[in-house]
Amino acid sequence: MSTPTHHASPNYHSPTYNISQLCLPEGATIDVVVSAIADVDCIFVQQPNHPSFHSFPNLERAMAVCYQEGTSPGLPNPAQVGLICVAQQMGTWYRAQIVHCFEDIEELSIRLMDYGGYTTVPAAAAKQIRADFLSLPFQALECYLDNISSPTDDNSFCSDSVNRLQELLAHGRFQVRVTGYRSNGIPRIHLFRLHNHKVTLINQEMATKGLATWVEPAPFQSN
């Protein structure tokens, strides 16, 4: 009679601020993929030349297999802001961080850690993340476009500015260079588009097209 094989139970946990996040190197211009636009001056980028980038599809496949089984534990109730979890949207599971809890309607506002951007999901669509799914650094890094500000007195951008920015980013390769950091540590960048043998500084192009006002650069401040 064969001896049954016992498999260790997967280790789930609910980390809050234990975040392994990629950083942008200082003093270098590197290739990026613009993965999300949060606002006219705020984007998320991935680094396609980082070694972990090519391991990310394997992680996504493993998460899909794990969470489609329906046996993964749900989040603590109430959920905690800052919690790292996984969340399902349109049939796909994403690594996410909770940024706000709407307890009265049982919904969560989350940040997508590998693609960037923010969205809202039902609380039931979020699960605890398995420990081994945290071994790969989160792929999307939030950045602010430097040297631009709102062109209006009320410090707001025009309503179609995000759509116009999407048009500017629809074609070409992209590179970024860190120019400084905001007070919360989020990098400020120059974003370059390489298209048709031409290099365009997107920050300045936005000002040229009237989407923003150009602000003279401040001295570089390291993080």
C-alpha cells in the first residue's frame, strides 16, 4: 500500500507596508513602458530591462491557477488601509494595495502594484496574498512629470488633458530620467519619447500644446 503524500499548506499572510518596490536609478536615462496614467502629471512606469520583468508573466500564471480554485482566504474584516493583497478585475488577478475602504458599500479602492493606476473593486473580489507571490518586486513605479504645472489659476488641468496625454504616448519608445523627488519620496522625472528618429521631451511638449505650464527646473535633490 502506498504512503499518501502530504503537501504543506500554502502560506498566506496580510502584509501592510512590507513592499518590495523597484526604484529608478539616478543619473541614468533608462527604457520604460508607460503602464498607466493616473493624472496629467502622474504616470506609472515599468522597467522592461530589469531582470524581474521577464519573470513577471510566470507569476501572473501562477496566481491565476492559485486563485481560480476558490479556496484562498478572504481579507480580514474590516480590511486595513495599506494592506497588500490580490484582487480580481475582469477575470484577472492582480497584486494590489488597499488605499481606502468603503465599509458601508463593501468596496475597496486599490492601487495595482504591477501595472499602476487606481480602481475600485468589491471587497469580496480581494483575497489574502500567498507569501511566495511577494518574492518578485512590484513592477509599476509611480512618477510625477517634472517642470510642469496647471495652466489655470485654480491649479487644475483641463478635462481632456489626460486624453491628450494618452495621444502623445500612443506611439514610440519611452525613456525616463530622474530629476528629483517629491516630499513623499515619489520621483520626479523627465519623460522622453523616441519616435521616427526624433527625441521629444514629453514634459515640454505638454507645455507647447497648452496642456500645462512649463516651470523652470529646480536643482536636483537626491532621495
